Amino acid sequence: MNAELYPQFQLSTLHSELKDMAIVENIQFIEKEIEGKGVILVAVSKTKPVEMLMEAYNAGFKRFGENYVQELVDKYEQMPKDIEWHFIGHLQSNKVKYLAPFVSLIHSVDSLKLLQEINKQAAKQHRVIDCLLQIYIAEEDTKSGMTEEECLEILKSETLEKLPNIRIVGLMGMTTLTEDEDQIRKEFKKLKDFFQSLTINQPPHSSLTTLSMGMSGDYAIAIEEGSTMIRVGSKIFGGRIYQK
Ligand SMILES: *Cc1c(COP(=O)(O)O)cnc(C)c1O
């Protein structure tokens, strides 16, 4: 559908989508499910228009996750300033400067080089930016992240002491795209075990409290396996036309 040729159509689908989507009900439903479990919900709003995010915001929900830097910056500029913005997509070093003034948590740090850049840009903003290290847990090789060994290397690295403007607060992982529940559970369990081994033997200069795992299709399993933060998109905002 070409939006320029069919502006009316676009507008009316948006409105009916909004009405049918029941964004607020979806959030309330999930909040109810996770109540008392020590789990934080991040509403993943990538590809969705500001109007949809504002539905949630106006009902008091203020924590959103985005995958693309430009899209996140655009939404940040258009929306109220008391929103907690999470960056969950692949982050290139040269884009960090755009997020540094306002981002709350970066879920997807996959190298020491990226941490150094986040530290540099955070320092310019006189901020300390919370980061999660993304661990590679899926069997397919399309998912980004680092191995457990690489993660340990970073956590033990002396370089970390020289990065006062970042704080590593936990880990993030994404499972293989599969219907196989056992496979998904196995991957979550593996990440949880690794997370636990780190928190028992807490490395210096870190305070690992957050385990970000679970999306629309698998957050129930993720919570059973110890997730403390779920990233839910389509179950709140509906399916995406463009699978960013
Ligand atoms: C898109 C995305 C999500 C949300 O996916 P849904 O299946 O729509 O809930 C969560 N995490 C990351 C990293 C994503 O890219």
C-alpha cells in the first residue's frame, strides 16, 4: 500500500487499528501476569507510530524499547521527556552519540569497543549509562551477541575500571526462532545459569541485577527460567509489517 496514493486509507486503518488493538488492555494483561514476580516489562514499539505509544503513555506506561537509532531519536523528540527509553537493537559505535543524551538502558552491547564508545559519549553528557551484555544463546547464527568467554573477558578486563560512565547491570539474550519449547527453555536456562555464576562471583566494577530475556512468544517460559526483564512487542502493539 502506497501511503502517498492512499492517505485516507492509511489514516482510517491506523484509527481502527488503534481501536481494535487495545494497547492499554494488552499492557495491563501482561502487567497482571508478571505481578509480584520481580519482572519488568519493556514495551517494544519499533515500527509503531507515536500515536500508539501515546496510548500507552496516557494510561501511565512509560517504558519503551526500540531497535533503530534514528527511529528512537525521532520518537524521543516527539514524546514527553519522562519516558524510560531502552535500546534493544544492534548498535553501531558511530551512532552511540545520538542515544547518549537520554537512553536509559542499552540491552545489546556486544563488544568492549562499543562499551568504550558508550563511556566516551556518556561522559560528554555527564551521565552514567546502564548497559547489558548481549550473550549469544541461539543455535542459528543470525542473532548477534558475544560468547560467555568474551563476556567473562570483558567483565575481568582492567579496561573496565577506566570506564566510569558506563555500568554493566546484567545480561540479555535472544533464543533461536523455533516452536520447540524445550529448545527455547534450554537456551534460557543456559543464560540464567551463566548469569547466576556471575552474580555469585560478582566481578569488580559491576552490579549484575538484570536478566533481559523473553519476547511475545516466549516470555512465560523466560520468566519460569529466571528472567527479570521481558521485551514484548507484537503482543502489545500487534504484528509488524516490516520485521525490523
Ligand atoms: C522486536 C524485538 C522484541 C519484541 O519482539 P516481539 O516478538 O514482537 O515481542 C524483543 N527483543 C528484541 C531484541 C527485538 O528485536
